[in-house]
Amino acid sequence: MVREILVWPHPTLKQKAQPVAQVDDSVRELIRDMFESMAAADGVGLAAPQIGVLKRVIVLDTSSKQPELKPVAMVNPEILSVEGSFVYKEGCLSVPGEAEDVERPAKVTVRYLEEQGQSQTLTCEGLLATAVQHETDHLNGIMFVDHISSLKREIIRKRMKKVQSYQAAKKARGESSAEAS
Ligand code: ZN
């Protein structure tokens, strides 16, 4: 099911997500919804707090830029090590229409539980390295706009207020696409 994606600065996006105790059917259903919501919004990554669920779950699909990589879901991801530096113009499904350069480590090794609850370790480079750090940040209440200058952040905050009031008006008229599908 495609879920509604919260727009920053929604208060839920500032909260820390809780670890998943057991990867059961409800978590697998959440992962399915997250993949569907990410695809519907044409994103490369999505974290559970973006659909209002404060659990440590992220999904990633960078195959449009990295065709050799498969989509991946990570439960309780932990970044074990980082290396180098890489600047990428990041966007976010919770900050629609905005993109800014963010510098992050170029290569990261992450440990996580896959959809059957097995522990995995993956070394990520390129867009996947950026995306996994961006999504892990969401689990800690951190947005990509927290990595840019406060001046740019405040300009974006004003634009997002307009997006939110537009969405609220649309919802009041019963035109929310997320709820209709
Ligand atoms: Zn994001």
C-alpha cells in the first residue's frame, strides 16, 4: 500500500526511531509498503519515519544510477566504518522539489538485518553510500537540510510551509492521491 510521505518540518521527522525487536510479518508488510511508496514517489531511498512509523527500517533502490545493484531493505542498520569523502546533490521525498550539495563519507560499511531477520554486512559506494547515510540519518531525526547552511535551510523551510498548506487544502477537498490508492 502506498503511504503518505510526511513533509519536513513535520515533528515526527525530528524523532528518533526505535530498534525493531523481531523481523516478523508486520515488519515485512511495512517494508513492502515502503518499497511501494518509494517507487510511487520516484525515490532512491525511504526511511520508516517518513511515513510516520518510528521504527529503524530503511529501503534503498539506486538501480537507476547503479544498475548492478538490487533494491535492499535494512532493519536496524548500523554504520560500522566510513572512508573518504563525496559530495552529492541530495534531495529527499520529505523535502519535495529541493536539492543541495551535501558532503559525506564516500564509502561506508553497514550492518543490518535483512527481511528474514538474518544479519548482513554490506559495503556501499557511490549513490548507495550517500543514500544509506541519508536514510540512517532519518532514523535519528536528522534531515539532509541539517547538513547545509542555516540560511539555505530557512529558505527551504519557508517553501515547505507553502507545500504543507497546499497539501492540507488538497486533502480538505478529498484529493489526496496517497489515500486514494
Ligand atoms: Zn530523506
